[in-house]
Amino acid sequence: KNEVEQSPQNLTAQEGEFITINCSYSVGISALHWLQQHPGGGIVSLFMLSSGKKKHGRLIATINIQEKHSSLHITASHPRDSAVYICAVSVYTGNQFYFGTGTSLTVIP
Amino acid sequence: DVKVTQSSRYLVKRTGEKVFLECVQDMDHENMFWYRQDPGLGLRLIYFSYDVKMKEKGDIPEGYSVSREKKERFSLILESASTNQTSMYLCASRNRGQVQPQHFGDGTRLSIL
């Protein structure tokens, strides 16, 4: 069962490029979360959204509830953006989150 | 800021040992979670707890148990460690409510030899 699907699995970009990571989900959600995991393990929450669009610096997250799809965009990518980006959804019933398998991003100087 | 602290970043144990992974959060969160993370599989839920002394099985509870004697502390126990439990283990906490983010610890990379 794959409640959350991400694409691509791996992504290599040149510094300065515009990057898009996609996430599709198949369950009813209370919110969608974008997470970042740097080498070394710790996971930080970038965005939590249930509608529309959010922006933080060079990162933009959008969600289309009808299409059950979200995108994470990185403008003017930088090598420090290199990390694994994980899409997750929280559901109305219970306390569980469902996670995508992550997108490994490498930005080359 | 929420702080979720896992007791070890790296741990090496032998097959058959009983292993304890500890997690402490400082924000009075009701919900706490233990995940393991393996390449290509993403995060998988082992157990979660929604209150002191309460626990629920996640997707992969076999070979694990948990303990939550105090609200701030959630322990994962490998009763008899096996090599297939070599993995990255992540603890998270979350406030009660439908639209709340999870806060993660830095993870414990556990190797079972």
C-alpha cells in the first residue's frame, strides 16, 4: 500500500536551477507536510499545508486538494539545499502520518 | 522550539542483546512515535503512544516493544536484537489535534552485529 507517492526518487541539479518535487496521495488528509532530512539524519518540518500555497525564502509549497497533489519548488537552488525531501500526510482518523519514500536532491556547484 | 532528544546518535550491539533506545521531548506533547527508516522504504511506524502508559502498534511492531512511564519519555526496546533490525531509528512527538506537525529527533543509527 502506498498512500503517498513522490517523484522523482533522485534529482541532480546545477546551482541556480529551479527544482520541483512532486507528491501524490490517495487518502483523505487533514494536512500535507514537507520535511527535509540532511545527511546525518535529523528531520525538520518545512511546511504544513491544507490548501493553497506557502512560501518560505526560496522554498514554495503548493497543494491541490481536488487532485490530491502537492509540489515543492526550490528557486535558485544552492548546494546547501542538498538533502532528502519527504512528503507526508496526516489523516483525520487516528494519529498516524503516511510518508513518501523521499526525493534525494543533490545540487552541484 | 520543540526539542526531541534521542539518547544515542550511533549504537552498535550484538545479536540477541536487549537494546533500549530512549527519547525525551520537552514540550508536553501527548503523542510520541517511533519509526525506522530504511533505504527505498521511507519511514515506517513501529509504535506510537497517545498518553502515558498507552501504546498502539504501528505497521511493523514485531520484535519491538515500547514503554511510556512518563509523558516526556518514550522508550523503544528490542527484546532480542537481530541483524535485520539494523536501521536508522527516529523518534517524533506531536501535540494533540488534527493539524499539528511532528517534531523529530536526530535519529539513532543502530547496527546489530
